[in-house]
Amino acid sequence: MKLATTTGDFHGYTHAQADCLRYIREAGFRYADYSFGVDLRTHGGVYVADYEAYFDDINRAADDLGIRLVQAHAPMGSPLADDGGQFIRDTIRCVDACGAWGIPNLVVHSGYTPGLSVEETFAANKRFFSPILERAERYGTHILVENFNKMCVEGLYWIDNATDLLGLIEYVDHPLFHAVWDAGHANLQEMPQDEELRILGNHVRALHIQDNMGDTDTHLLPFLGTMNLDALMNGLRDIGYEGYFTFEVGGIFTSPSRRRPYAADTRLAKAPLALKQAAERYMYEMGKCILETYGCFEE
């Protein structure tokens, strides 16, 4: 299994995705997950007017760095909103980028709306995903839907476990529609992860590796929360998973917005870039150790 991480690791330090790729490569990673969210928020990246030239720029940057883009994450939004046409178009732009970069897997969140039944939620999501999957057919790009973090809200149904995730995949019923397994979200459930993974089987085409304390979706490094890595690794072995072991860790350092304010001096409000780079190298070594322990690490 090969190690990967997301360009989102460095979005707090730069909006330039090429710089993010460079920092990731310097930390040891040879494979990356492109996060489209910052592009949409800044109206940059793939959302510039001359986006095809940007496609070429990222291809060159990746080639020069010796890093390969292997999966991506579409921006989050409101897929089932009545005025969701623009959001669908924004997501389709991500599909085109994946086609240009040879990325085989794009994560796109499903939607939910208070008051909808399970069947109504599935039907609304099928309508949302249909034009995206139609575009994905041009490139053979897999559209991956994930298990959400657990949220208990009366009158709201959303997909936070393997059984329901499989139900949506089978309902949409498209050969390019599969699952990304978020290990941190799964840690908020009671069922052991090996059991959940066996429910999904070969629908699992990618991973989001992150941890938490079992109560809130905090995206910590593995070993800093309560996730059982042995259950995860045994489950991946049981289903014959051969994809990338991709980190989605946003909680190495707490966001400055969550710290107690001190307006008189902000020099350490955010961890310096050098510390972030050191933490990224540590994350790579941690991933390598996890995979080597199970005899499945690949360069």
C-alpha cells in the first residue's frame, strides 16, 4: 500500500496548490490527494477563467516534483439545494481536472435535507450524482461517496455507516460509483471497522485516514485518538484493499481561530511553517510504520 496525503495539509499556509505539492513531496510523500475546496473558496485554481492552462501548470508541477496525483476531493456544499445547478457545475469542473491529471478517484459528498425519508434522500442524491457520473464516464473517473461523521438530529437522515453507504451505492447503481472509507468518521460508530469494511467489500476504492476521541470529528493523527488501527488494518486486509493509504488530518495543530485571543502579540497564533513541515515529515514516518507493521508498505 502506498502513502498519500492531501494538499489541504498546507492550505493554512498558502493558496497555491503547487506549493502544497512541494511541501508534501519534501516530507516524503510521493502521492497526493488534490483538495478542490480552497480553489472554490478563493475562486482560483481550477476555477480561473483559463482553467485548462492551470491544468497544464499542475501537471508540470507534479512532474517536476516527482509526485503523482492519485485522488481528489470535490468542494463541500449543498448538493440537494433547489439552486444546486452551480454546485453541480463546480463539481463537474473537478471531474474535468481529474481527467486532465489522470486522477482515478474523486470524492464527492452526498447530500441530506431535513424531513426527507431514506428513500427520498437516496432519490435526491441519485439526481445530484447523475450529471457528475455522466461527465466521469468521459475519463473513467470513479466518483466516491463517504461515510459521514455521526450526527444525531431529529428528522434528519444522513449516511454515517457502512450499511447505509452500501445502500446508496446500490441505489445509484453505476459502475463508476463507489466508496471512500473515512476511518475517523467510522470511529464515531460502535461497530468495529473490520466489520464495516467487510460490508462494503470491493466498493472501498480510497481512504481518509484520521483519528478522534470517539465523540467529535477532530481529524487527529492516528494514535492521538481512540481509533483501533488493528481493526482498520485487518478490515483492509480482509477486503483485499490495494488502494492508497491517504491521510486527511487537519488536527495536527489547532486552528488559530479556536485559541484564546491575545491581540497584543500574534507571532505564535499559528504554528510556524517550519513546524508544520516537521509535523508532515512525522506523519509520513507514522504512516510508513503502520504499513510496515502489517507488511504492506510500498514506495
